[in-house]
Amino acid sequence: MATRKQSELYSGKAKTVYITDDPTQLILYFRDDTSAFDGKKIERFSRKGEINNKFNAFIMEKLAAAGIPTHFERLLSEQESLVKRLEMFPIECVVRNIATGSLCRRLGVQDGLDLDPPVFEFFLKDDARHDPMINEYHIRTFGWANPKQVEQMKEYTFRINDILKVLFLEAGLLLVDYKLEFGDVQGQVLLGDEFTPDGCRLWDVKTREKLDKDRFRHGLGGVTEAYEEVARRLGMPL
Ligand code: 5GP
């Protein structure tokens, strides 16, 4: 029997998560509206939910094929996907291949600088505190994850970098940085996040034009068109 949506569990910047009649599964609904700057900037883009839903499914299938365990089960409709329900760690893992965004604001390093080796950062998932930066000591002391789980999150986040950097480069795109969240189910760490241009930065390899959520954050226009361009270059069916 098909899994049915029950009550809303959580509503994020651009997706809503629903409990289902199966306690082990959730439904992600990718909305057309999106927000930035802690909800201060909100806008609706027609077809964005559908593009992100399909984009995410495409990337999750690539990651699963490369041996990364993820929560993704299958597409359910134009704007919905079925995922495994995880016990989420309240942590954001960020990898940066090129300096931009908050790294430049915090450290004053030059925007566009190649980062070799890539930089890894942890942030606490806490909107009210603007997702402060944390380290492994905070995670251990406050019990947000155990040391083995921390190692697993770092290993998967870096492996995902190796897989996706190549995938995007072959499509003429630089994977600048991205954020991922993980969760636990029956003692296993799984990727429990979507991967879309809302949670990563992608630049054209030649012109360094921004083709991600920074177009919305910085009011550059052409948000949906940029996401569609990325999808087209990856050969994704839309
Ligand atoms: P920064 O720390 O420079 O603002 O963001 C680093 C990377 O993580 C960017 O690709 C950004 O899109 C992503 N990121 C950071 N925080 C969030 C968040 O709360 N939600 C989403 N979707 N992505 C985030």
C-alpha cells in the first residue's frame, strides 16, 4: 500500500516534512517558496519545488550508486519524495573547495580563493542562534553525536565531495561548497539531507557565474533558470 501523508513534522526554508502512516518513513514536499537571511527574505518561484525534488533524486541516486548510504527511497510525485525517518544529529557539515560566503566574512580571506585541501566546518543547527560554528569538542561534550558518528559524518562528507566535484566538473560546473546533515537509524549513520542548488554553491567553470541560491540571496534574478541550467547540463530529465 502506498505511504500516505499524515501531519506536518517540520517546515524548513524550502521544504516541508510530513509524518506518514509508516513510522519508519517520511515524505518531503519541496515547496516553490524559498527563504534566506533567517526568513527575512521570502519569495516564490514557479516550478522550483519540482526542479529541486527531481534534482535531489538524481543526486541521491548517484551517491547511492557510489556507496553512500542515504535516506532517499523514491520520488512520489512532481514535488514529493519518500525518505527513511532518521534520528537527526543537530549538526551541519560544510565542505568548501573555494572560499566565499561566510568563510570570507569570518576570516577575511579573498573571495574565489581555491582551497587545497578543502576546508571542513561544523555548525550547530539552531536558527535562533544563526547556526553558530562549533567543533568536535562541543559535539562530544554536549552529546550531539558520538566520536564514531562524527568520524562517519566527516568521511561521508568528503567522499561526497570526491563524487560530486567530478560529476559537476564534467557538466562545466565548480562545486564551490555545500552543507549536509546526517542522522542515525538502527546504529547506522545515513545522509539525511537533500542536495539541491539551495544548499550548495555552483559556479560556471569558465565565467564563475553563480548558478545556485546565491542568485536569490543577492537578488541577481534568474533563480529558476539557473537551477534548470544546472539540471540540463547534468543531463537530468526534467
Ligand atoms: P555559508 O557558511 O558560506 O553561508 O554556506 C556554506 C554552504 O552551506 C553554502 O553552499 C550554503 O548554501 C550552505 N548552507 C549553509 N547553511 C545552510 C542552511 O541553513 N540551509 C541550506 N540549505 N544550506 C546551507
